[in-house]
Amino acid sequence: MSDRLMYRRQFYIDGQWVEPAGGEVLRVVSPSSEEVVGEVPVATAEDVDRAVAAARAAFDHGPWPRMTPDERADVLVRAADLFRKRGAEIAAVLVEEMGVASSQAPFQTATVAPVFQYYAELIRTYAFDRVVRSGGMAGLVTSEPVGVVAAIVPWNAPVTLSAWKVAPALAAGCTLVLKPPPETPLSPFILAEVLHEAGVPAGVVNVVPGDRAVGEHLVTHPGTDKVAFTGSTAAGKRIMSLCGDQVKRVSLELGGKSAALVLDDADLESVIPKLVGGAMHNSGQVCAALTRILVPRSRYAEALESAAAKAVTVPVGDPHDPATVVGPLVAERQRDRVEGYINLKEGFRVVAGGGRPRDLPKGWYVEPTVLGDVDNAMRVAQEEIFGPVLCLIPHDGDDDAVRIANDTRYGLSGSVWSADPVRGLAVARRLRTGGVIVNGSPSPMPLTPFGGFKESGLGRELGPEGLQSFLELRTIGIPAELGEAR
């Protein structure tokens, strides 16, 4: 891996690579080897102030918000083309800094270019202005960029989730300060390089990694108009309270404890292995992972046996090995957290996994784990574990399955499995969650919105709704003849 990609000495502020104000550095440790593989400077409040000032000036006085949608779209298309060319580089950095399996890293990078392409196409036809008439009156309703955006992203998909915020914000005409996470701070710098090369004007995008204190300074900075955050529910609550003091716009994509409802007519033999395999993506470090599998009580023993048999076959190992599916967790503290849940004395059984792979003495690994005899009131069923751990819970019919699925403070995703798609859709409509998949049929992202009910978030990303999140509505009363002219 090139030192240029792994050892960063500067921040990207106001269209330039600039020296940090402080001297503190963050050493990036490989989750698989436990060795230092990179380094970045740590932002100070002064660095954040410079970045916000650059974004503020670019929004208040620069060309970007004043360009036509077609002009902005042209830049986004160039960015999409460049992301396609640099996908392999981004994936390689993610393997080093995050430990994502190299077999899965391309799935993260492959979604970036389409998001930029989608918003480029959307704004070419989007009705930023509309006229409303009634009697002899007319009103012009305009959609204006919200302003300077503080975008804060998590470590489990830093470039993908940056794209989900940066692309629609740029499409709307906003400017941004992006704060990458301290665990995976390297890959977002490639995003800065791509946008610079694509022709995004100086100050429109700024990248400054830092810790929680830096994030709070950015969130509360009087120069930012909106916060777009993805991360834990606890952090989201804190950010929401800070934004409340300033009545600052905020969108939150938070945690999940999503359920897969297997109905009594589903093909258990094929469905259970699919669910186990799917939950192991990114070593289980996915907010939308289906970590509660609800199965008919009459077939519970069979489902447990099938899940355990699949879990022990999932390849665990060095993320550089193309055969690996489950790599290490991102940090030692994350491994300890996951093990803490597995070792709880709540009455469940560990029917597969539960330990560390014996052949991997280095790295922060946890075996793919299946928990049986789980009651939905247990902590392992109610709290987001964020690791390769699945709970199997019995249900007594469709009504009971829906009750259990909705019995959580989260509401991010879910799935329903049935031999009858009409029945599956009817059950899906009853789930209090932002997204549901029937029989493994995903919606066409990025055209459709993503986000959660309840404590899984506020607002939506992707789709037209993702653009609207970065727009403010303004109404102008106009003479009727102007309304006719438009």
C-alpha cells in the first residue's frame, strides 16, 4: 500500500492541502495485524474554525450555490467517473484501516459513484421552483440550499456514508465540512482528492478528522447550518440535543436491532443460511443487519441447527485473503464489547461460535456466533451488538412475529420471508421500521430513501428525500401576472 494513501500529514481546507494547527497525530492500527499501518494529524478547534470559515465563505460568496443545477451536475458526473477509477484504491485502504474483508470491500466502493451519478441526474430535472395559484393570488415556492453542512460519518463504511451526505448536499448547492472517524480516517481523504480533481470549487468541501471533542465543536459551531450524522443512537441523541440549543437542522441515521420474520410457509432450509450469511457482512458491523431471526416455534430446533451449521462454515481470517468473509472487528474495544454480550448470563445458549478463532492469535476477531433460547426481553435481543452475533427467537404466528419485531426502541430495517409474496408484503406493512425486504428483494438504491423509525434516526438519506434534506423552502408572494408568466 502506498505511503501517500496511508500516511497523511495535512488537512484538506479551502481547496488546498494545509498544515494542521496542532502537533498531535493519530496512528492507525490494523485490526488484523495490530500493527501501525498509517497516520493522520488530529484536528484542533482552530482547524475546525478554519474549515468552517472556508465553507462559510464558499457558501456566502462563492460560485457553487449560484451555479445552475446543470453546472453542478456536470461536476458530480466527473466525480462519479473518478470514483469508478479509484474504487480499488479506496477498497485497499479500507482493508488496512478497518479490517473489512477484501472480498467485501468492493461492495462498499461500488456504491459511491452511483450516488453521485444519481444526484447529478436528479437535479437536472428537479423542480427547485414551483408556482402555486389560487384565485387572483400567486406564490413562488423555492427550494434553497440549507447552507454549511457538518457531515460526521462512522467507521464502518466511511466513504460510502460520506457519499450519502456529500453528493446530495453538493447537488443542493451546499458547502461542507466532513469529519471522518478516528478509527478509519484515511479513506475519506481520497474523496477529497476526487472532488478536487472533479472541479469542486475551493472551500466547498473540507475534510478534518478528529475525536469526539472536535465533532462537538463542529456541531455547535455557529458557522454551520445543518448537521448530517451517521453513528450510534447515544451519539445521535447528544448531537440532537446540541442542535436543539441553536434550532439547527439535523438528520440522523442511527442504530438498529432489525428482525427477519420467517413465516410458517417459508422454505426454512434455504432462508436460514441466507440470513446467517447476510448478517456476517462487514463482520456484523452494519447498522441495518438483521440480527434477530424470528422463526416458527414448531420449527425452532430445526432453525437453530441450520443456523449453527451455516455459521461454522463462514470463512474467518485475514482480510487480505480473498476467501475470507469475516475479518476482524475494527478495534480491540469493539471486540471486547461484542464478547461482553456473548458472555452475559441471561439464560440463552451459544449454539455456534462465541469465542476467538484459535488459528488467529493476532487481530481482533470474534467467531460467527449464533445464540439460541433467546427471549426478546434479553439485552442481546434489545441492544445493538455490532458484531457477528445472531439471536434466534421463536414466534407463534404472524401476529406474534410482528409484535416481537416491533418490540424494540429501534426501527431501521427488517425482512419478511414467505412462500406467498402477498402475505409477506402484508406483514411487511405492519413493521414499524424504515425499510423492509420481502423474500430477499432489495429496493433500488440509491433511488429509494434510507432511514429509520423511532431511535434509529431522523430524516432520510438517498432518493429525492436525500436531496430535500439539504434544502430549505421559501415562499414568495408574487403578482398574479408573474405567476402566469412562469
